[in-house]
Amino acid sequence: NPYTWFTMEALTDTWSNLQSIIAQRDAELAQEEVRQEENDKLRKEFAKYANAFYSWLTESRAQMMEGSGTLEEQLAAIGIKAHEVAGRASDLKKIEDLGAILEEKLILDNRYTEHSTVGLAQQWDQLNQLGMRIRHNLEQQIQARNQSGVSEDALKEFSMMFRHFDKDKTGRLDHNAFKSCLRALGYDLPVVEEPEPEFEEILNIVDPNRDGFVTLQEYMAFMISKETENV
């Protein structure tokens, strides 16, 4: 045939090779589909545990900062909650194990959750520390009431005011929130952005390192010392 150099044999071989390549590609695609489905199952499983753990962290933080009842009742409640927090370490371990599997399979994205193993571990540790700070603070308040004559009503008012301005339930106030808290308690502090001598003196006591925050413990120690002066 002067119009083509292809032979029937060559065309048959080419067709056969093409069919083989298509079959191989179909098998690879099917295998990839199975892998992606398994990866998606892992994403969903990780997200299920991570989202539930985050919800529990958020609820627990709010419960810790709630502070209802007498000081002794609050101390007992925080002790029970701290025990619960320690007990949830097994849930975090489950999340860390699933996270390790995801990393091993190079699954770096997860549209089912915004939470990471590292972030949840940090928040769990912060919740542990918050529980210890609140427990120490309650013991401090009980001691102040018993030894210094500061009334429980006054201590409750200080605590309640701190919680009101601690919008994110972190157990600490930035300087602006701390100033607002003091003003709500009757301190005559002007609403200005510039450094103000009286407020700076207070910050020298509660935040001498100027890390930008006043913890519940530092705040209560300051308020107790001021209240003791008036007893």
C-alpha cells in the first residue's frame, strides 16, 4: 500500500499494547480509589475524636472558671475536674496515635476538622495548668478568709468580676481587661491608652515582668492584700 507504512500486524500489536496499558491504568486508578477511601476514613476517624475532645476541652474550661458555691465546694469541684482532666489523657493518646498514622501515610490535609494533635495537646496541658492555678487560688482565698479576716462575700465579688472580664475563659486578663476589672470594682482609673502612674504602680505588683497578662492567682493575691489593709 503506497499510502501508509502501517501493516495490519503493527496495528494489531499497537492495539493490543494500548488495551494492556488501559487495563493497567484502570487497575492503578481502582487501587488509588481504594487508598483514597481508606485515607478519608482515617481523616473522619481522627476528626471524630479530635472534635469531641476539643468540645470537652472548651466545656471543661468554662466549668473550671464558673466557680459557684462556697470556697470549699469550689475546691472540691475543681479537684474532681482535675482528676477528670488527668483521666482524659487516654483520649489524647488515641488522637496522637491516629495523627501518627495520618503522618505516616502523608495525609496532611483534613477537611473534617480544624484541630491538630499538637494544638489539642497544648490545650489539654493548659487546662491541666489552669486547674492547678485555680486550686491554688481557692486555697489562697480560704487561707485569707480564715487568717486575714477577708470576707467570703468580698472574695466571691473579686472572683466574679475577674470571670466577667475573662471572656475567653483562659484564667488571665490582658492589661486593658484588668484595668476595666479594677474600675468595675471602684478603682478610680482613667480610660486612657497612655501609661498612667497609679495603674503602672499596680502593674509593678501584679505583672512586674510585663508579660502583658495578669493571672487569676496574681489578681486575687493583689485584691486580698488590698482588702487585708482595710480589715
